[in-house]
Amino acid sequence: MEKHYQILIIGAGNAGISVAAQLKNKDKSLSIGIIDPSDKHFYQPAWTLVGAGVYDLQKTVRDQKDQIPKGVDWIKESANDFLPDKNQVSTLAGNIYTYDYLVVAPGIQLDWNSTPGLLETLGKNEVSSNYKFELTEYTWELIKNFKGGTAVFVNPATPIKCGGAPHKIMYLACDYWDKNGILNKTEVHYISGGTVIFGVPEYKAELEKILLKYNIKPHYFSKVSSINGLDKKIVYEQKDNEGKIQNHEITFDMCHFVPNQSAPDFIKQSPISDPNNPYGFVQTNNETMQHPTYPNIFSLGDVSAAPFSKTGSAIRKQAPVVTHNILQMMQNKSDFKKYDGYSACPIPVANGKLIMAEFDYTNKPSMTFPFDQSKPSRLMWIFKRYILPWLYWNKILKGKA
Ligand SMILES: Cc1cc2nc3c(=O)[nH]c(=O)nc-3n(C[C@H](O)[C@H](O)[C@H](O)COP(=O)(O)OP(=O)(O)OC[C@H]3O[C@@H](n4cnc5c(N)ncnc54)[C@H](O)[C@@H]3O)c2cc1C
């Protein structure tokens, strides 16, 4: 089968639905197709809260059919191949879709199998991950039932979605253990591929105080080489001051693991992947979100190679740019909007307290509220816990925020 759309979108996640809805809001007559095989749509930012026992998992998932904007064709298939010179995408089902404009937004791939031992032990043997819908409640089980000992939290060396999520759950766990008399019988290790706890100095300074408060031992420049759930051993390599690699091993009683991540394989192998990006993300102009070789292809969200921090809040600023720039091109105009790299990372540091980190490409704070957002705040917790999920389902996915 072959079908043509004015605008074809790959991925009906946060990014794909936002752009589809905004385009339709601007012009109902547009013919738009959106390719996505998933029956379900997930609000992933709340998975940290589910893992900490303060949010209902079922509230993070809805039927995809109810999220597709009115008048948009949902093509329930997996995109598989690109022929950008022919404006053509083919799917695993063998169908061919052609387009005037293409929006590429299939998210990021979780490479669970790239760490030896991880798949065998994930979801059992006290190893969990908030990066998997089905495991978020197991994370809470582990935190709640922990009686003291050694807790390990892993942040990989690759780019990931929500750079804060590997340590957010660590602070919420520590807060719970502190309030229940467990923290003083616990050693907490943070094994991180990063070089610091947070890239923006103003937020980093506050988070370093939190690390001290909970007596967390960070191990930066580190990469997990294997995990054995039965023996409860995690092995990681760490670069020392002279750049030499040292191997270390920790025996743990519970582990929260964030896997290595990269572009989905079908993107890596495609002509739109950035040849200079080791993870295969889509080549994207940092400001216009346009592909430099194929100007009728745009990319946004987690799959883009532009160097923003991969979050839903970044998408909230990218979607209007992509929408506007496509409409400009359709009218043969070139008054393009530009994205400034804005991203936000709401970092809960205790149950009821949150640092709302906002920043842009310059790595400088870009705060929305009229107070110092680097300080833990009750108001920001309420915003994350109650207001953001409502905004997501009712405004962002409707193209109205
Ligand atoms: C634990 C956790 C905590 C987070 N916390 C926050 C937070 O506090 N704040 C924040 O802003 N962000 C947070 N995020 C990040 C946020 O969820 C993502 O950045 C956002 O969902 C990315 O949107 P996307 O549309 O690019 O990808 P997704 O929303 O992941 O959607 C991708 C879509 O593409 C589809 N797809 C995949 N392959 C194909 C294919 N071959 N063909 C067609 N469709 C395909 C998938 O089915 C999916 O529907 C968090 C994420 C996690 C996991």
C-alpha cells in the first residue's frame, strides 16, 4: 500500500502528538499521518514519583487512540526505512508513505542488553529501574522494604532522557530511609558516567549539599561493566586523575539502574542519522530543528542530535518552533523561529521539596518563577506532582501549551 500526506510524523509520543496537535490547531485542512505502533501513551515524567511511592502508576498511562488529534490519521505501524531523496518512509508491515514534510520523533532507545547481566536480573534480585513502566512499582517495593545495607544508583555514560532521573530517585529513597531510621545504617553509592552531579553550576552547588546531607558517595567518570543480581555484585570502571582505568566492585542490597541509551536502531542505520554523533541521533539544526541535508525533514524530542537536555519540557519549546517553521515553508516563506536549547529538570530532593532546574544551550539558569529556583521548594513540588501531569494530558497533548 502507498499513501501520501502533506505532513508525516514518526512517533506519537510527547513530541509527535504535540506537533500534530499544534499543526491542526493552526490549519484544520492539513493532511497529517502519524506512525506509531503503540496502543498506549505514557506520561514518563511521573515514573520517578511512582518509584518513590507517591504517585499512582495507572495515572501515567492512557490509550493512544484518545491522544491522536482529531483529523490526524493514526498509522499503527513501525517506521523502518527512509528514502529522503524520494520523500518516502516504509514500515515494517511493508507499506510506503510519502510526504511533503517529515517530522521525526520516535524517542530514544533503552539499551538494556548493552550491560552484561542486566537483562537477566532486571525486575528481580533487588534490581529495578524507573525507566520501565512495569518496574516502577518494584522500585518502590525495594525502597519501602529496605532494612539498611548498601544501595547503588546507576547513571550511564551515554546521553539519556531526563538526565536528572537517575539521582532524583536516589534523593527520594534517602529521604524515606532518613525518616524511617534506615539511612544511618545505609551506604549509598552513586555510580555515574557524568563528571559532576549537574551541569549547571547554580544547581550543582545546591545538589552537592543534598549529597552531603544524605551522605551519598558519588563515583564520577564511571561506567558499569557488569551486574550479577544473584551474587549482588556490580562491577564498574572508573577513570582516575591520570586517565587510567581502575576496576571496582560493590556488593549491593538494592540497585536502581538506568540503562545506556541511543537512537532507535532504525534511525542509526538511516541516511538522516548524524554521522558525527556516536549514538546515531538525527542530524538537526540546533535552532530551526531542521535536517541540514533534507530541509523538509524536522526532528525534535529525544531522538534529535541537537545538544539540549532530553526532556518533555524541552519539547514544549521545540514543538512551536517546528510547527511554525513547517508552516513557513509551506507558504514559501523563511521567517523561521529559533529554539534556544531550553530544558527543565524538576529535581525532588525530599518528599514535598523540589529544585526546579531550568536552563538553555548556554548552560545558564533560565528561571520562570520570581524566586531562586535552585533552592528546594514546596511550591515547585506541588507544581511537579499535581500541575504538570494535568498540563500534559489537557494542554500539551492538545497543542495548547
Ligand atoms: C523515569 C523518567 C523520568 C522523566 N522525568 C522527566 C521530567 O521530570 N521532566 C521532563 O520534562 N521529562 C522527563 N522525562 C523525559 C520525557 O519523558 C521524554 O523526554 C519525552 O517523553 C520524550 O518525548 P518523545 O516524543 O521524544 O519520545 P516518547 O515520548 O518516548 O515517544 C516516542 C514514541 O515513538 C514511538 N516509536 C518508537 N519507535 C517507533 C517506530 N519505529 N515507528 C513509529 N513510532 C515509534 C513510541 O511508541 C513512542 O510512542 C523522564 C523520562 C523518564 C523515563
